Amino acid sequence: MAKQHALFLLAFFFFMGLINGGKDLGVAENSAYGLVSDGVRELQPPAFVVFKNWASSDSSKFLSDGSEILLGILGPGIIGGLFLPVLSSFPDAIIILASGLSGSKETAQSQVSIGMGLLAGSTVMLLTILWGSCIIVGKCDIENSVAIDLKDTRGFSLTGSGVSTDIWTSYAARIMVISVIPFIIVQVSQVLHTTSQARLTVLISLIVSLSLLLLYCLYQVFQPQIQRRRLAYVKHKHLMSGILKQLKSHILGRLFTNNGEPDTEAIKKLFETIDVNSDGYLSVTDLRALVIGIQFDAADLELDETVKSIMTDFDTSGDSQIEMNEFISGMSRWLRKAKRSAIHASSDGSSQSTRYINAFYLRIREEQDQLEDKNEEELESIKNPKWNAYKAVAMLLLGTVVAAIFADPLVDAVDNFSTATSIPSFFVSFVVLPFASSSEVVSAMIFASRKKIRTASLTFSEIYGSVTIGNILSLSVFLGLIYFRQLTWDFASEVLVILIVCILMGVFAGIRTTFRLWTSLMVFLLYPISLVLVYVLDYYLGWS
């Protein structure tokens, strides 16, 4: 990697020497860039922006690689939930901070549009170009509305191939929609007539943004525990549906009466069937015999835990045995849950009891399949964790230093290039900077190319998480600049684009887990539409 960087720099300076006609790249006086070579600063503006983008990209890579090493050593929780997503948005936050700190208030006001362009551009790029590209790279054959792992035989079939994710990825998309609330609040400041009211609105939005950042990080830290509890609950419902389905085949009557209520007499017959020794109650032994005789379709239910779950649900007296009344009460409660879950099941000519129980069983199986990680892979133990920890910390520090050094010159370069070419700085930062500062692009594409539901879930969770943390973290930095430097919030068109893309993609991805190939084409169109929308609103309708 070091050799590649050296060759890149040599080629870069050789190329610049040619286009400068062999002119000396001498040191300029009154350097304002500290560690950055003043010779580099004197380069032509387009090449200067490219060079800064390359440096910014390296800072993102250092931060990403370092945090991933720590993730492998320390596992998820604090690292995966807090450290990794914050660091992935750190370069963006530094650039946004640099855009509003430099120079006078008037200079900061003119340059702050670069920060807003980066924020809007990163959000739109991740949810359009990267999202659609991951669908194409990760596509598999779709059978029964689910993408089949590692099976890609249908080529570019718009409806027959695509990507599936788990249900938690859909939750991440819904959370992304919530992250736009501060944008809506701060936009109110543009319709207020007094400066004090506008500043108060900015402050409220800043507080809300910081609060959402804290809540999101806490959610990510405790999300594994939430997921395990949710999966345990679904497994318990699967146990209910399996037992109901099995017991239904043991009786001649129906489990529901004509008016849809649990049939008490049928439940009594079930009790007598299970109570083999006719002692008037069901013991742990009776329940073990019941569970052993039921096939749960590889539901991964441990026998003792299953028996304990049934006993806990039915034994209201706490005497470790289930009497007739307790069984009737508990079974009636299970049947009512099955009825509520399957109330919209289509009629197939079967009895009411069979229809409710079968629909309940199928629905729980589908929910469990979405929550379970069937392709759980054993993580390899990290060799020499102490050395790798030092390496990770060094990479994080290096990434932070590179991002800090190049942020302010990059903002100035974009501003100067914009002035020289008469291209608004917003569009330069909207189109160019997001590709340099986003560390998610390469890793997301690599994960997607593995063509599994598990890796697809990781890919799109990373995209939604990066947009969420980018929205609230970068916006917090931006609002802090607006408030403390007493700048004017005048970004209605940019906010509208962020709201449209985030809400559209968040709602679309939040209500489904399978995405066919044609969806990538629709999503790709959002990127040029966003650019055109901002241009029309700003330069034809005068929104900014």
C-alpha cells in the first residue's frame, strides 16, 4: 500500500509539472496550511481537489480499518454500536466543521454551503447509487419471494433476481426515517420573522439531534440483547403454534366454537389425552412426553427449556403442575392469540380451527426465519490481540490526524475551484466529496458480493446506519456552527432533498425484506432527480 501511495504521488507531481509547463512548485509565502506542503497548495484547483479527495479517502480508510480491527477484538456492543458508526461519519463531520470555522462570519456563511452539500450528497449517494449497486452486485435467484443464497442463474432478470435481508435491516431503515426529525424542526426557523426566534429553533433542533444521537448509540449497544429477547419470544410463539397444530390432530372435535371462541369441552378432552396416568394434573414428565412426540421442523427448541416455558405459561399457582382449570385457561389464551394473528387468513375449505392454527403456524415460521441467523459463521479468534489493538489505535489516530489536516484546505480548494469555474460550491461538494469521505462504499460492495442473506443484511444495515448517524452527527456539528457563530440557516432545497430521499427509501425498505432487481433502476433515478430538484429550487425558484 505504501509503495502504491508513493507511485501515486510521483505520478501526480510529474503530471502537474507538465501542465504547469515546468514551472517551479515553489513554497508560497504566509502558508495557512501547517503540515500540508505549500507546493501542493499552489497546484491547479481541479488537481488540488482530486489530491485532497484522495487524502480524505485515506483518512476514511484508516478510520474504517482501525475500528473494524477493534470490532474483531472486543466484539459488538460499545465498539459495533457506538464507536464504529461514529467514526465512519467522522471525516464528514470534520469537513463540515472546517467549512464553518474558517475566516470571518461572512466567509463562514459562504463556505458553510460546502458542508451542507457534503451532508446532502452523502445521504443521497448512499441511498441511491450505493444502494442500487449493492442490489446488482448481491443479486440472487428469488424463489417464493426470498433470495436463495449463492444461487445466481437468472442473469439480470428484473423480477426473478434480487436481494433479501433480515427483519432487523428493515428496522434500521425505519430508524433512519426518524433521524430526519431535526431537519424538519430547524426548517421552521426560515419562516420565523425574528432572529431570536430563529436562533431558538436552531437550538431546539440541535438538542433534539444530540438526543437522537445518544438514543441511537444506546440502541445499537443494547440491540443484541433486544434481538435475543425478540427471537426468544418468537420461538415461544412457534412452540405454541406447533403444539396447537399437533394437538388439533389428536381430537375429533374442533378447538373453536361456531362463534370463534375456544371450545372448552374440546380442551378438556385434550387434557385427558395428555394426562396419561389420569391423576388430574400434568407434570413435567407429561409435558416432556408431549414435546418429544411433536416435530417442530428444526425449530432449535431445547427440550428442558421448552418444558419449562410451557409450565411457566400454564402453571399460575406455582406448584410445578398444571391442573384442569389452568390448562383450560392457558390453552384458551393460546387459541385467542392464534385467532388474532391469523384473523385475515383466506378460506381454503378447511374448518375454522384448522385455518386459524395453520395460518398462525406459517406466520410464526416466517417471522422466525427472518429473525434467525441461519448462516451463523464462527468468527476466527484474533491472533496476537495486543499487537492488533495497538495497530487499531494507531490507524484510528492516523485517520483522525489526516482528516483534521486536510479538512480546512479541502474546503478552501472547493471554494476556490467553485469561484474559478463559476460552478456553485454546493454542487462540487454534493457530487465529489461524498465519494471521497464515505468509508462504507468499498466494504458494502464487498459484503454484497458474497450473495447471502446474512451479508446482504450487513450491507444494507451499514448503509442505513451510516445515513442515520450521518444525519444526526453531521447535522449536530452543522447546527452547532449555525448557532454559536450566529450564521443564517438558508438550506430549504437541500433539506427537502434529504427528506424526500430518506423518507422514500426508509418507508420502502422498512416494509419489505426482499428487493427485486428492478428496484435498483428506480433508486438510481433518484440521484439525478435530486440534483435537478436542488438546481431548480435554488436557481429558478430562488429558495436559497
